[in-house]
Amino acid sequence: MAKAKTWIEPHPGGIYVKPADLWIDPSRPAPRAAVTHGHADHARSGHGAVFATSETLAIMALRYGVDAEASHNQAYGYGDGFERGGVRFSFHPAGHVLGSAQILMEYAGERIVVTGDYKRRVDPTCARFEVVPCDIFITEATFGLPVFRHPPTRDEIAKLIGAVRAEPDRSVLVGAYALGKAQRVIAELRAAGWDAPIYIHGALEKMCALYALHGVDLGELRLVSETDKAAMAGQIVLAPPSALNDRWSRRLPDPVTAMASGWMRVRQRARQRMVELPLVISDHADWDELTATIAEVNPGETWITHGSEDGLLRWCELTQRKARALHLVGRDLEEEEA
Amino acid sequence: MKRFAALIDRLIYTRSRNSKLALIVDYLRHTPDPDRGWAIAALTESLDFPAVKAGTVRALLATRIDEELFRLSRHFVGDTAETAALLWPDAPGTKAELSVAEAVDALAATSRSDAPAVVASLLDQLDADGRYALLKLALGGMRVGVSARLAKQAFAQAFDVPVDDVEELWHAIAPPYAPLFAWGEGRAERPDLADVAFFRPFMLAHPLEEESVDLADYAAEWKWDGIRVQIVHGGGETRIYSRGGEEIGGAFPELVAAFDQDAVIDGELLVRGEVQGGEAASFNALQQRLGRKTVSKKMLADYPAFVRVYDLLALDGDDLRALPWTERRRRLEAFVPRLAASHFDLSQVIDPTDFDDLAKRRAGARDAAIEGVMLKRRDAPYVAGRRAGLWYKWKRDPLTADCVMMYAQRGNGRRASFYSDYTFGCWSDAGELLPVGKAYSGFTDAELKWLDKFVRDNTLNRFGPVREVEKSLVLEVAFDSIHSSKRHKSGLAMRFPRISRIRRDKPAEEADRIATLRGMVT
């Protein structure tokens, strides 16, 4: 068996796969980049060639102007992949957002999985996480502290619907990240039987359309900018978190400010965002999911990319698992997106 | 506990005072005794369980979770109770609903050695929100922005009774306030306070905005720069109440001991300053005595307290509040000689020849303890609160306003480690606190140390170098003038604002209103 440390190098700006001369989720332009998913802290513009799932590539085309049709960019389905420099790369569902993938690399008898960001629970907008056995498991740790236990999503959605019904003269404005969270909240609302039109900020429009194009049914969406203020009373409105306390929200009827994020678990975090209705809905694995996943994958070694590394490292130590923190930089989007 | 936990949760996320009020009103109306009484006592920090401390909870957690993981979590969350509530493992099985009263009974009955087991069994009966509510109830530090004043208002509103009556009864009845609720709901007579040293709500003054008043109708007194107190003797005990109705007798034992008459007086608590030849010292000196639970002999000697009396509310069992000021004053003058001269003196009436003369005397007043002039309508009874046209306060220049500290920022240079720049606000008509200015001077080094500690102990949020603090500290801000400004949401900007005093004695709700400041705009 090859020694992983000889063919894969964690750098602050990403993970470098030496035999393939390729970076995974590089934070700076690279000649060749394999990308786990479309969030800006993992997917950047300016790479020479991009290797990703077809959904991720479509998202990168929409958000960062990457030319998805260009021949040097390669799109793959789940389970598919490519070989380069003797390394076999393949993409496997990560359950984080549409198109999100874990990247499995096989080289000289050794298997390494980079999870990117992931979650374990069911999400109607993307394929569910699959356990991929490996020797080295490179995991995120956004919620790598035992205080983070996301409650069942349907309870949070019920809370949201309850809040709208409680105050029919007001709208409920949900801050939800434009890629993934917004579409998931909409899809979960639909699953819970909320079939009224859902009103959205202009910044969500294109991504919702992209999801619909990929077969995620979001029901009827209307733009806030094209709707009378009064018509949005008793309705649900979605906007990116940055618009919550912005002047933009003045066009809504006395909105109740809600926010869908795993950080909402901590009261002072929610207060800090001036949130009145915190919804603990996250696209990242919570503590129980992180630890259960490591136990299930049961790798020889766990590398932790970003988040609360210390907490997860400590858990690995307590359960006598070999682990190390990689201290990747630029993975700070989680503040907004988690 | 579910309803109580939900109430706390809503209060945490509700910023407007009126919305908070509505939440409490709803809770009081729809929650049975004694839970609602315990709940309101918990919200106003009126409960204490000596056997249960933060250390108890930390030690208990150590039996369930790795200490390092607890430490990391505590560091992230920033609050022991919340960390513990989130970390405590959900006990398996369905849970019977634990009432607030059951929790209070269990916490009150436990000994220090049994406390961990008692707290553990309570935690096992609750979900994460319930655990948070329980731990806040047990440890205090609720920080949901509910003052005693707000709670009393909520009670008055919930049961449609006069808030003045609630003010009187509140401090005379112990949690869970069953007789108070019975009276509020019309199930019982108003509780009888004949044998209780109860608090009478203060009569308050409006700032003088008129050009002048007719001195035939108004008497003038000096406005003293101390803290307003009410001393009540009744039911065999003496109590000293501050503005918000808090009992502060513990900090001034010499006054409690010296007040031996069956009476209720209203006056200004001051300390005698040596430099002033035994006259009242500045407010700064008085501050040394405030906020203490026990007082050393040295404190008593260095900062001797006395009360300058200006009203008499009850004497020998008779309530005098309905009498006109002239009559109360006559009785007061006859009464004060019955008190020990070492600790009580009479606030003198100023006898100006006309209003211009009064203005001159006010401007020329040199006494450090004089804050301005009070004008009291001669035929006015003593009524609770601020009634138009009865009492006026006419403060000495510069302009001052009582503001509430909202944010603090670290200073520069020598003050780099201190939170020394303060943003403060006043109340809007909607009951929201809006920033009106920022100040970073006017306090002594000792006061800066105290303010810095206040900021650290009362931080709600951190935004880089700025901390948002609990909106509970009143700062008296002096400023040269105030102007309209588009830069601030309040629409006001102060010129040369500085902290003139820290008003630890004043409840945040009684800070000035934006409208009052707007009236000072030049």
C-alpha cells in the first residue's frame, strides 16, 4: 500500500493530488480543479479545467460564469469518474446541496474520500449521502461540537408554518442561503402541504429555476419585486440572509424575521442576527451525524478540513481514532450558508 | 415548564418592549397558579437557590460529558446554562410534564450535597428548551430584558388593575404572589398591607419646559444630586427602597438603624463629604456606597450616608398622600426633628423673590450636590408616577439626559484593553431603544474599571471590537447641545456628549425618551 502522505498534500488553499497534478476545491485558480459542490468557498472561478458533477458544473456556470460546455471542463454523474496520473477519481452523493459530491480517490491500493460539505438526513432537493469505505476520510466539521444537534426538519418547518398562521397580517421573511438552503426550505414546505405561492427575493430566482430544471419541483414562486405589499400578508417570503435587515425588507408587510441555519441552535447567535424566529435547518451534518459517519466509514485515519476541528478531534481521541486537523483557509462561508 | 420555556424563548428573540409586554400578559392570563408567579419571579431575578450554583452544573456535566468537549462548547456558546442545556443527553422515554412549581420546590428544598442529583433528575425530565429554562431559573442571569417594572405593567395589563396598586402590593408579597393574582382576577380583596413595610410608588417630575411658572402656585426646592429613596417603617421593620422599588437597606445599615419612627419619608440619599465641610458630597462619593450587600466599617466612616428629607407620605399609621403638598410640608417640618439629626435633615424650601431670582440662584448654586431646582405644585397630592403640571425638575446646565448603554467598544492607547467608548440610546414612542450618541469621557479611572467590568459581565453579542450589552445600565450623559441629524436612526446628534454619572440606581425604562431630547434641540 502506498503511503497517502506521499501522494496527497493538504495545503491551506486546498488539497493537492500530486500524481494527477490536480487540486480539490482550491481557493485560488488552479490548472485543474475537482470541485465537490457549488458553494463559493469550494467552487471558484478562474480554474483551467474543472471536474465536477453535471449539476455542480451547471451551478458554477450560473454563479461564476464557468463555461460548462467547454471541452476542458468535465461533468460526471454519481458513481462516475475519471483517471489521471494513475489516480482514479469518482463522485458520490454528499447530500449537501444539488450536485454535491464526495470525491473518492484510489491510488496504488489506497482509498481516500474528500467529503466536501455533507449531511446525512433526507433532503428532497438532492441525492442522499452514501457511505464510501476508505482508508483516509477527509471530513468537514462545521458543527463539530456536541451542542449542535439539529432537530427534525419537519418540526422546524411546522414552526415556520405555525408562525405564518399566527399572524395573518404579517409576512414571515426567511433568511436562507441562495444556493441549497432556499430551495430546500421551499421543497420542505411543499412536502408539508404549503401550496400557496412562495415569494422570493430576486437573488434567488435563477438558482430556483436551475433546481427546477434539474427536476426539483418547487411549486409556484413569485418575485417580491413584482408583488403588492398587501398580497404578501400571511405569506412566506425567502431572501438571502444579507437582505434580512436590509432596506429591501421594507417592501414586506411588517415581516417576522426568520433564519434557517444550523447556527440558530445557539440563542445568542440568533439574537446577533436580529432573528425573531430561528429555524434550525442545516445542510451540514450535526454532531451526531459527523460522529456516526466517522464510525460507520471507520477509516484508518480521519482528516478534518474546517469548522470546529477541535471538538471532532477530541471525539476521535476519546474513541481512539487517528485524526488530524488540516486548517484549510477560506472556508468561512459556512457562517452564511450553514 | 413547556409554557415557561416557550415564553423565555420568545422573549429572547423579541426586541420591542411592547411585544415583550404582550407576551407576558398572555402568559399571566393563561397560566395557572403557582407556576405563573414563580415564572414572573424568575424573569425578574427575584429567586435565589443558594444550594445550586454554576459550579454545581459544571460538575454535574462533567459526569455526563468529556470535560474538554464541555470547555470547547462553553467557549463557543458563551453561557454555561445554555451550553449545559444543549449538551445534556435527552433521557429516553416519554416525559411527564414538569411544572415550574415542582422545579422550584425541588431546587429550594435541596441541600448543597444533594443538588447535583436533584438538578440531574429535573434535567432528565425536560427537552433542550426546557433544560435551558430550568437552568436559567436555577442560576439566574435570565437576560430576557424583563425588569420588575415591566413585569408589574404586564400584571396590571393582564388583569386590568391600576399599575400603582400593583407597585404597592408587589414588594409586599412574596413569590409566587398568590394573593396578588387572586386580587387581580377578582377572586379576593386587595391584600391588606397594614402590617407591612411596603413600597409606595414614587411621585416623579417632568423636566421644566415652560419659560417660567407662577411661584404663588409652585414651591421651589433644591434638586439634590443623590439617589431618591423611600424609607418605610412598618410591621416592626424599616426598609429603604430605591426608585425601582428595590430594597437597598442592606447597603445602608446605619440609616435603617437610625430610622425609628412609624412613618414613610421620601428624600435624597447623600453622603457627607469632608472637603465640603460636612456638607453633601458629589454623586461620585455616593457611588462608593451603592450596590453593596455588606458594608465595612471603613466604608461607613469614609462615606457617611444621610437622607435629606423632602416629603412625608405616612405618619403614625395615617396615609398622608392625598393631602396637598403645603399640608404635607407643614407636617414634615414638624416631623423631621423627631429623627436623628446625624442621619436625617430637612431639604430646605428656597424662597426666591420672583422667578428671575430663582433662575439666578439656580445658575449660581455652587454646591456639588445640587443638581438644579424642583418646582412642586403647592396644592398637589402625592401621586404615583409623572403627572403633568404637578412637579417639575429644572436641572442646572449643561443639558443632561438619562440614556441606556447599548454598545461598548475598546478604546485606544492606554485604554486599549478597556471598553471605554459607549453608545447609548433613549426610548422611542414605540418603546424601542434608539442610539442617540457615543461618549468616551467624563468618568474617573475607577469608574472606567467598573464600566469595563459591566460591559464584560453583560455582553450579549460581539461584533469585532464592539460588544452589545444588556440594556440595563443608565448613563447620565451631559452635552452642550443637541441637534437634528440624519446620521442616526433617532434623528438626533449630541454635541460633546460625556458621561456625567453612572446611574446604577435607575431602571432602564426610566431613561429619557427620544421625544424629550427632541424638545431640547436647538
